[in-house]
Amino acid sequence: MTTDRIWEGDVVVVGAGPAGAWAAACLARGGARVALVDRRPRGDAGAQWVNGLASWLLDEAGCVHPRPPELLGAGHRFTILSPLGNHRVDVDDHPLYEVDMRLLGLRLADEAEAAGAEMLWETVAEEVEIGSAGRPVALTATRTSGGIEERLRLRASVFVDASGLPAVLRRQVPRLAHACPPPAPSDLCVAAQEVREISDRGGARAFLGRHDAEPEQTLAWTGVEGGYSVLNVRVDADFNRMSILTGSTALPRYRSGRRILDDFARQHDWVGPRIFGGSRALPLRRPYSRLVAPGIALLGDAACQVYPTHGSGIGIGLAAARMLADAILGALRRREDPGARPAMWGYSSAFHRKWGALMCSADAFRRFSQTLRPADVDRMMGHGILSPQMVADGLAQRPASVHLDGLWTQLRGMSKAGDLAARLIPVLARLPLIERVAATYPKRDSGHIQVDIYRYERRMRWLVDSVGSRR
Ligand SMILES: Cc1cc2nc3c(=O)[nH]c(=O)nc-3n(C[C@H](O)[C@H](O)[C@H](O)COP(=O)(O)OP(=O)(O)OC[C@H]3O[C@@H](n4cnc5c(N)ncnc54)[C@H](O)[C@@H]3O)c2cc1C
């Protein structure tokens, strides 16, 4: 292979989705020499649809909050409807932003560029060169711009895999490939989101009327295609546009998010042509216990840093990006090798010690939800087990809070729900244990980190992965 250009610096970030772009921005601002590589052209990387984003996670990430036109809505009523249509739960008090991810993604990439990151658009990351002791030392990539192909060799102390589900670097680094297997189909959500024109305002009004809803309110049908599935519909205030979000587990017996969305549009003739949106798979399993190896760190979907209960990866990915940047910049300031074990494990440890309990508990609940049939979801809502507070906590991606008034209704509901309660209670009983195990994630690389991580992983497998294992 002939190389047209060599780039050398501190960090190469592969993937300019929200997590990678924000990591590159934080690193460049802190004085690191960074290259940000994405196969897509500028303005087309990462999520290209509308996402719900818990506002407090932006503070965790140190990221400026969105404003219109990037911000499409905030704090509107969110209504969960049972699949058989018998029950609903309304939530008014939640911190969800509706964000146009095309604009947020561009803003983050522009921040990286303004801070001095080398932006390599339309550049496909290809082969990782592994040096002595199994550490990545270089990456080859091909850039195609205006019909001209350029071969690049990128050398750096740290390579960040923020390439999303394809995980192009993780799969090539033996230590990570072994410890971080690709998620199984039952641990993937196939989701779709589109913003569409409204072709018949009367039809849209009648639809809202039938469901006792207002414009801007989100109507979310859960369990429409297996226990872990959703169909969200939201009509804009001016009746010009509407948005649909769908998702289901990636198993052949379920319709995919794409199919659910297309079917809904076909069945409702007030839904007009697509304006923008997209569809793809995203990981639902708890984040990998091992996020790093010497010279490489995993970030975002490539690390499975997605809140499992509803497949939300933006906020957690941004918060993780900042943690990773802090660990690398700290090492650079101390004039240490940022790809060496202390900095790399510093990131993995900071992430798991802060988010491990929340993410693993949410994964246990996600696995339980995959075992639910439509009648189970209906009963959970009918008996008040799924309370407005529980839904609000879930939307906010916070641990479930205990409220005495609601708790009594939930306990009474459980006593009526019989077999359902018998399935749910063992899952709830695991949550304090998951929290305890999460607190044992090693604080630093103390020399026997492999053994410590092996023990941690084994316990989490036992507590989390076994939930609903016969689904
Ligand atoms: C339809 C849908 C709706 C969703 N809704 C929500 C929501 O409401 N809230 C929420 O928080 N999350 C939501 N998510 C999940 C969220 O979009 C992802 O978790 C998030 O985009 C992951 O960000 P990322 O930066 O890790 O990776 P990505 O956004 O996947 O970005 C990865 C980037 O890597 C690039 N890349 C891949 N391979 C290569 C290569 N070989 N060389 C160079 N570049 C490469 C890609 O071009 C891409 O730009 C949704 C997902 C989908 C599919």
C-alpha cells in the first residue's frame, strides 16, 4: 500500500457521531492534538433524526443546552399507552428535550474544528496496526473527496473507537475483541425515527381527539411488537409536521422499527411524506465491563453506553466523552503517556463507578420487559405498578425514586397481579445487589486489574444477564 499522507498526534477519534465529536471537541480544547475521522461528509455523521435527550446529562457532559431550531420541544406531556389500549399513564414533569440531532451533531463537530481538531470527513478507517504488547500504534484510512482518493496513515498515543455499532477498531484489537463480543440480536434494538409532513390537518386533529391528546404531546404505545417495543407519535403545535419513533428487539419474530413506522404511516392517511429521519440498530446490553486496552478506548454505541430501558445513547455518550477527555488530558498535563494503563483504566473506572449501577439496573429491567406479553403490559399499567413517577424517572434516566403515596398503589397492584408480581419481584430484589457489585468496580489499575474485572464481569453476568434468559 502507498501512503499519501501521514498524520501524527495525541489522539485519533474514529466516528464523528455525538460521542466522538464531543470527545474530539473536549480534547482539542484542552490542548491535545486530535484527528476526528468519519466516513460520512460534514453534516451527515451520526444520528440524523430527532432524539429525546435528558437535559441534566448535558450538564454532566459540560455541553451547552440546545436552543431552537436545534431544540424542537421541552417538557411537553408524555403519555404511555398500553398495547391493548385499556390504560394510560400521563407524565408532565420530566426533563426531556426533543432535539434535531442533525444540528446538534454539526454543532459538536464545529466546536471540535474551532478548537483545532483535524477534521477528516469522507474518510474510512480501515486497518489498525498493532505494535508490541498488542497496543495499536497506527490506523490506515482512505479519504475520498471530489473523486480523488487519498491514503492516510494516522499515528497517535490513543485511538478512540466511537464508530457506533460497527466498532471498527474494537473488532481488530485482540484484547477487546475477546472481552467485548458484538451484542446478540436479543440485545439489539432496531429503531426508526422520521419527521413527516401532515397532509390532512383534520385527520391529525381527529387522531389526537381519539386519543384525548393535545398537539406537542407524545403518545407512546409500549409493547406493540414484543415486550420491548415502542411506537411514539407527536404532532407539532402548528399541525405542519409530525414525528414518529419506533423500535423493537432485533429478533425475526418481531416487526422492525422500520416496518412498524411504515405500517403506521400507511394506516393513517393524514401522515404525509418524509422530511428527514433514519433507521438502524443500536445496542441495548449493559456497557462492556472493559472499556479500554493500552492505546485504545471505547466510546458511545461502540462501548454499549446506551441507557438500556429505552435505548438512549446520546446523553450517556456525551457524558462518557467528557470523562474520557478528562482522563487523557490529565495524563498529557502530567507529561505521561495518555494511552498507558493508568489513564485508560482511569476512564473505564470513572465511567463504571459513576454510571455502572444505573446502566446495569436499567439493563435488568430491559431484559425483564422483553419477557412481557401485551396483556402483561396492560395489567402492569392497569394495576398501577407502572406509576407516573416510575415513568418520569425512566424518561429522565435516573434511578427509580420511592414515593410513599405511589408505593402503596404499587404494592396493592402487585398483590393483585399474581404471576406477574412473582416474575417482577426477583428482578427488583436484584437492584440493590447490582448497586453493590457496581461499587466494586476497581478504582484504578492496581496490578491485578484483569482478575478484578473478570470477577466484576462474572457477578454482573449472574445478576443482570440471567434476567429473562429464556426469552
Ligand atoms: C431511530 C433511532 C432513534 C433513537 N432515539 C434516541 C433517543 O431518542 N435518545 C437517545 O439518547 N438515543 C436515541 N437513539 C440512539 C442514539 O442515536 C445513539 O445511541 C447515538 O447516535 C450513538 O452515538 P455514537 O456517537 O456512539 O455513534 P453514532 O451516532 O453511530 O456515530 C458513529 C459514527 O462513526 C462513523 N463510522 C462508522 N464506521 C466508520 C469507519 N469505518 N470509518 C470512519 N467512520 C466510521 C459513522 O459514519 C458515524 O458517523 C436512537 C437511535 C435510533 C437508530
